[in-house]
Amino acid sequence: MTLEVAARDLTVSPRSLQEYLHLAGTSWRAELASARDGLAIELLRSSSLPVSAIAYRVGFSDARSFRRAFRRQNGCSPDEYRRGVPLLD
């Protein structure tokens, strides 16, 4: 997902979307990181997919970048998170 695609889907210009996000106290980068993180947590909790597959599904080109971003966002690695949270059925 890119800012341009999201703006088009919302039928606003990319600049307008950036301005709306700014007025809401956030940014495209922050919202994208939050959405990726939420989906990653859902997949870690509800599946036994390898971390590399989850990285790809949430939009990262490699597992290393995903692991760094996940740790920055959550304070632990995806593997540590998964070990600490029971799988959902």
C-alpha cells in the first residue's frame, strides 16, 4: 500500500490525505507501521506461519527488516512475542 493508492481509494489527493493525517496528529508512515504491526500480531497469534512468511504478508521484503520493525514497535522479536502469547483457535 502506498500513500497514493490509499488517497485514490479514499478519493482525495495524496496531499490532502497527508494534511488530514497531520491534523489528526499522525502520519502516513505511522499509520502504515501500525497497520502492519496489527496484522503481524494477528498472524503471530492465529497461525503457525514462519516469521519470514508473515514478513512478506505484511509488506516487508525480508524477515530481517520485519524483525527490526517489530522489535521497535513492540519491544520484543516476533519469535519472543509468539512464545509469550498462546495461539488463538
